[in-house]
Amino acid sequence: MPVGTGIMGYVFAVLFILYFFSAAIKVLKEYERGVVFRLGRLIPVKGPGLIIIIPFVDKLIKVGLRTVTMDVPSQDIITSDNVTVRVNAVVYFRPIDPAKAITEVEDYFFATSQIAQTTLRSVLGQSQLDDLLTKRDELNKELQKIIDEQTEPWGVKVSVVEVKNVDLPEEMQRAIARQAEAERERRAKVIHAEGEFQASQKLADAAKIISSESAALQLRFLQTLTELAAEKNSTIVFPVPIDLLTAFMKKN
């Protein structure tokens, strides 16, 4: 056997062994799991850490367990009160069962995105515009519950769903602005009326006290004279209560 042929055989054998071990030894991070198919059949999930598979026999698919943030594309929605709005959202989810995430659905990322879009249109389409603007937390919880129920058979857990933006037509924005301005004017008038009512009650109470006590009326009269004396007025016309002259009238 020629020397060159023997050396090439050794080199080939060494390269084959290195390839075999590099293909057989895998390292999975703490947040990764390995779904392994051995001759097409699923075997127990492996990882994290160092794992060994059989090259050409086992097929390894890595699945990350970290929470995924997925933007739901903007959807055109007609609310129950016939207002067309454009809404987008964000979904937070993660695989909790790697085997189901691979075997129960072809692409759990794409499937979760489609479920989120259809659920967003369905739930928000049954809501009124006022609820969409003021009851955002309740709608988020309802969306999370429905989407999570749909993805549970795939081993995917949806933890949070948040409606991000609600884009209204320009005419609806102007109508809402007019409504808000009218509401502020109404509140201002109500507050002013309440203040007038409370002031009138206080004046009525003060009038009852003064009318029941003649001395209180005289003290109020003298206090008013003192306040007027502090002003630089050339002429003061001031009515004199008849109660102050009663004592003089009795002496005469």
C-alpha cells in the first residue's frame, strides 16, 4: 500500500471521528431545551447543559423558553357602534412544553400571531368605542384569556396582551374633542352652581342668626361703618336700622 494512500486514510478517519463527536455533542443554554426525534419518534426532552445525540439517527430541534415579545400588526376594526378604528397590540408569550410546541403545531410563532390577530378583531369588534378608550385593562385581560386558551394545546403560555394604539378617523377625533370640551363646560357650570347654592345657604343661616339677635345686627352695622371709614369716600349714604333709634324714641 502506498504511503500517501495510508496517510490519506488516517486523515479521513480522524476527520470522520471529529465530525462524529461534534455532531453528537451539543450544549444547550439554561433557557433552551432540545426536542429530539430518534428515527422519527419523539424521545424525552433534553437539556439544559451537555447532551449527546446519535448522528444520522437523532434530529435535534432547539426550543427557547424565554418570553417572546410579538407585535400584532394593525387591524381595521368596526366597533359595535359602527366606528372604524385601526388597532395594534403586543403579545407576550413563551413555550412551557417544548415537545407540544414542536409536535402539535407547525410553527407556534406564526400560529400565535394569527390567533392574536383574529381574536383582536373579534373581541374589539364587539366593544363600543367608549369601552375601547376607557376600559382598556378589561379588554386586555379578556384578550389574554381567550388567546391563552387557544394556544394552551400547543404548549404555549400567553401571559400578557396589551392594546397599544387606537387610531381614530379625523372626524371622530374632532367629535371627541367637542364632546370633551362640552363636558368640561358642564362640570364648570355645575361647580359654579354648587358654590352659589352653598353661599346662599350660609347667607340664609347668617340672616337667621342676625334676625334673632338685635345685638348681632348692631355689631354688624358698626363693623360695616368701620370698613367704610377706611375707604377714601367723599360721601357715604348709609341706612340706619330703626332698632338703633328705638332707645331714643322711648326716652322722648
